Amino acid sequence: MAVLVTGGAGFIGSAFVHAWCSRTDEPIVTLDLLTYAGNLDNLSTLPADAKHRFVHGDIRDGGLVRALLEEHRPRALVHFAAETHVDRSIKSADAFVSTNVAGTAALLEACSEHLATSGRNARTGFRFLHVSTDEVFGSLGPQEAAFHRASPYRPNSPYAASKAAADHLVRAWHVTHGLATLTTHCSNNYGPRQFPEKLIPLCIARAIAGETIPVYGDGLQVRDWLHVEDHCAALRAVLERGTPGATYLIGGHGECRNLDLVHALCTALDEARPDGAPHARLIRFVEDRPGHDRRYAIDASSTRDELGWSPRHALLDGLRATVRWYLDHPNWIERIRSGAYAAWVKEQYGP
């Protein structure tokens, strides 16, 4: 038996695949369309063996998904594939609705059809793990309690709304069709191989290039930062010990204002590359984006109590290690920023 991962060439998905391959001999199959944020470089260091298989394809292609389910008969599907960048969703929401909503529905439908003919053992043992976000809960005030399992849905961006819709579909498939689903809500992730449109890799990449570092508004928005390795450890715990139909919140105990985070990155860059110091001189405040949520925070106590998981990476240590990774992998950044990777994907797989 295997595990099927959607979006496994993306940031969090590839971290999950790497962690999986390093910890078990159980086969894993990656399905990824390789849109702008999907990157085969993220999987290039995996051993060349039969344990991992990459499939180039679309989660909205029900025939392809059903064929993969029939061929590999996985015990679980771990669903990372999504459009995730809030700024892009503000400019155009179509791709977010298509991938995050219609794509999730297509996966759920394919799993239900496959399991209907797979026998009782396969149906009872199968798990559909849907990786969602804390952004579906909206924005918190400075003194409000952190998000928890019973927090109401209040999405404020098209991205968050599309993920909320996907969450509701996953719940409906569990209740209506009896599919053994698991849903997780994570806080902001960081770590190696993150596409440089997100805050941390954007700041690092621009600082390395001597370019200005943009900070939205006053920079006082608060986020709870979660190292991607801690997130993947939590996902494995949810997959193995989670209760079907339940939701699990995953946070890093790393609340930090955006401006403070950027200054911490600059300090880490000063330490690692003093010839460019002080990197904080590159910080520039820019116009805030519409509907910018003020604060996110996660109460992960139920996940800790039920599954025995807790994050291991302290934020400042994790930021230093992340800065070091990007400094040690300049070609990874350059291929993304130059468009060379996108051209290679087109050459290999067509437009």
C-alpha cells in the first residue's frame, strides 16, 4: 500500500514527502500539476528508487485520480494542492475557486467512487487528510483568544474563502458519504524551499540581491509562525492517530509582528553575511493590501493532548536555519526568480 500526496512538489507538500521517505519504506506517490509554485527541484534530492513516484497531473482530472487510486490502492490521500497566495487571490479569484474548491470536490468524488468498489477493509482503513489554513477563521483582535476547534468561519480574502469552501466539502463528504476525512488548520509556515512570494523567502531573496524589503502598512500584523518540519510531524500524527471527521489545529507557538519578523531576518542575514549589513536599511513600508487580517493565533492544545504532538523549533532558531538554507542554495532562488524553472517545465511537459 502507498500514500498519495497532491501538491507534493510545493513547499509544504515536498517537505512532507522528504520527511516520509526518510522515516519509512512505505511508497509515496506525488501528484502535482507544476504550476508556478510547484517545483521538481524540491524533490530532486530524493533517492532514485521505487519508494517515490512523481506523476504530472491535475487534481481536477477525475479520470487520472481514479486511475492512480486503482493502481496504487493507497491507504491515505494527503491533500496539499492549492492556490495559496492572498495577493494573487485579490487580483483574480478564478484559479482559487477552480483549484481549491472544484479540485477538492473532484478528489473527494474520485475517492468515494474508488472506495465503493474496494471492499470493506479498504473503506474502513482509508483516510483523506485535507490540509487547510487558519485564515478561514478570519482576523483576531489583540486580546482575543487564539483560534480553536470551535472557532467560527469568517474568511476575509478570496483565498481564505476558497479554503473554507473546501473545508465544508470535506466535512460534507464525511457526513453524507462516510468518507474518513481529517482536516488540519495550520498557521503560517516557513522553512526551506518556500516559493519567494511569501514574506520570509521574499525578504531573504530580496535582501541577498540588495533589493528593498517591502512591509505592508505599519507592519504590526501578527502571525503565528510554524516551521514546516513541525507541521509535517503534526500531519503524520494526525494521519496515524487522528479521529475521522475531526479537525486539528497546528501552530508553532511563534506569534510575532511582521515588522519584528523582518528585523529578525535582517539580523540573521547580518550574522551570516556581514558584508551586506545592516540589511535592515533595505526595509520599506508599502501600501497595505485590501482586507489585510490583523492577527492570527492558534491554540494547538487539543492536538497536543490528543496526539502527543508539539512544535520543536523555536522561532529565532528556525529563522536562522532558514536564512542559512537560502544562502547555501543560491541556484534554487535564481532559477525561480529568473523564470528558468517555468521555462523548463514548459519544455518538459508542454504549456
